[in-house]
Amino acid sequence: MTVRLTQVAKRAGCAAKHPPGYLFPLLRGLPPITDPNVMIGTSTADDAAVYRLSADTALVLTTDFFTPVVDDPYDFGAVAATNALSDVYAMGGKPLTALNLVGFPDETLDASILAEILRGGAEKAREAGIDLVGGHTIKTDEPIYGLAVTGVVHPDRVVSNAGGRPGDLLVLTKPLGIGILTTAAKQNKDTRGAIGKAIQLMSTLNRGACEAMTAVGVHAATDVTGFGLLGHLRNVVAASGCGATVWLDAVPVVEEAWAYVKEGIAPGGTHANWRFLKDHVSYEDGIDKPAELVLSDAQTSGGLLIAVEPARVDALVRELEARGTPARAIVGRLDDGPAGKIRVAATRT
């Protein structure tokens, strides 16, 4: 009998993350980091930590894991690995190696399913040019899979979410709507058969986007995952001490996601993001609730959101196109508005 992995998990993919409104107050209660070699820790809610080893070498350290976002075990492993590797790419780094993180209900699911999950992760890691060199497993009620990834970057070339400057243009490298599409599939409501598009997007490495932004030189970047486009942009503007405007009509969205969200289909994590963002985002008149949810949609293995000075944006778009990224859309601009605040306009003005 074929097992649908999404049916043995209460929540799917990055939509299973604790929402920012729950997480950030907990992080503020942690002891301050005092090691002078920690270049990036928890203070800016960045995608990964960065630790300086020498004048020309720093480590990029991250971990990411979640419950099944798709039904096929191999696809689940590949998507989870792609998602974990993305944090290193978002920092401008190059992955070096990774460890498996596994939770598996061995009393209810056959070991062959775990084998396929691990194969999917290993083959995606190989596509990224690295090996999986070990890991850890525990017994759990639901399948859990992800990676702890170590990468490398030159200390002077780290791309954080704190370097944005007013006037920078915002470029997005994958369309939105992945959380909505996977939720539709999980609820047996994917009447338009869009889950294949979602799997293709989620299993596309952000390596090309990373190579493009490091070739051109950019000010800031983040990957768009569980907090949605607006949630991750909120981290950028908060860390960079500026504001931002997003142009709704410029944001790429998978077509079927618009139809599903208007039917009331969206992950719980997307709704949690939307509630948290009420204090940080203002919407131009005429922007409806479905659009707000799309911009808040909890993505799994989404694209990079890159802040680049206007003089370099054309070069960045050309580099992204040359590397075949799923999107290379100019979706907004950083501005000198209130720090940490975002305005969503219907169109670019």
C-alpha cells in the first residue's frame, strides 16, 4: 500500500515553523553572544550564523528540518535538503558538507520509506556538490527530515539581511504560492494538479541565485521560507534600519495559488504570519485579504530576496537569467520610511 506522507503529519514543511510572534520574544531572552569571532548570530534573525576562522575564511552554520510537505518520500528528502542548503546560499556562502537530521515512526512506517527520504536528500546534496557525512535519528510520531549544513564564505563577502540601504531594489528569484499549493494537495483540493509545479520549485537549488548576487555584488539578501515574503522582508528592514515598499503587481505568484487562496485554502502558518505582520505592514486601499495571504504565504524552499543598488539591478537580472532561476522579478524598494515597516502598493509608482 502506498503511504501519503502528508497524511501522517499534522503540519507540512516550513508551515510547521513556530510563527515569528512566538519565536522572537524567546530569542530575546537568550544570553548575549560574546565570542568576538561570531560575525552573525541571532540578533538580526538572519538565515544562518557566520563564524570567522581567519582573515580570509568564515564558516556558515545552519540547520533546517520539518515534517513532510509532499507525499513521495524521495521528493520529501530532496525538498528538505534543498531548503536547508538555501540558508548558506542566502549568506553568499558555498556549502561544504552536511549532516542528516531524522525523526521517523518506525512502528508505523516501513524502513524503505526512510531509505527513500535519505536517498532524496543525498542526491540533492550531491547536486549541490557536497556529501552527507553522517547524522542522527530518533523515533518520532511523525516523519521529520532536514540537514545541518556547514558552508564557507570570505568574511568580507558575507551577505546578511542587515546590509540593506534606502533606494535598493528588491529582486525575488522564485514565485510565491508554494504553501498554498502544498496545502491544497494535502487537503485533496488540488483540482488543478499544481503540486508538480510546487515540487519543481521547492527542489530547485538557490545556488544559481547565490552565484549571481555574489558575481554582481549586493547589499543584503534572505531566503523566503516559513515567514513568507513579507515576514522575511520585515527581518531585512528591521536589521537594516530602513523601510520598504512592495509592488503587488510585480510579485510573481504561481497562477493556481491565486485560485486556491480565493477558495479559502492556505496553511495555518500563512495565517499566523498574516496576524503577526499586522503591526508591521500597511496595505494600499483595494488590496484584498487573499493578496495579503499570498504575500504572507509560508514558503518551503522559496527563492532569495535580494537588495541591490539600482545601478546594478540590470546586471543582477542578467546573471539570474543566465543561471536559469525560476524568477528574477523586481518586486519593491527599500526606503527611508520607519525602520522595520513595509508598505504594500497595488502597482509600482
